[in-house]
Amino acid sequence: MIVLDSTCCIVNLGVLPIARGLGIASGMLAIAHQIADKIGVKQIYLIVLPDNIAAKKLYFKFGYCELGQVVFNGNQVLLMGRIL
């Protein structure tokens, strides 16, 4: 998690394939939100590959919305964000 002023960017949230579906990513995201709230973060952003349906579903569940596509490290990715 990178924090600049009242804005945060979650970087590389991932779970090994063998451990997917156990709520680990949800738990990590919930903890990141709790920490962000405690340190005064107002906005959180993250990127996800456009075809990663499971990750996008998780982020929508946590209140993120799609903000548009950007290029990151040479890849087209989806920028998502939410306000705490």
C-alpha cells in the first residue's frame, strides 16, 4: 500500500491459486481499508487486469468503481477506486 497525503494505492494484491476462494483477498482488502481509515486516507485506488473477472467482482463488492483504462508497465489495465 502506497500512501500520498489522503490518497492510497493498493499494489499487487494477490493470492496463490491453491488458496483462492478462501476469503484471503477479502481479508487483506478489509485490513488495508482499516489501516487506511486509521491514518486518514480518503481515497483508495488500485489496478486490475481487465479480464480478471474474479478480482473485479471482489473490488465491486468492496465498493470500488471503474475509473477507466490506463497503461501500466506496458499493459492495458483497469483503474478502480473508492472513497472511504
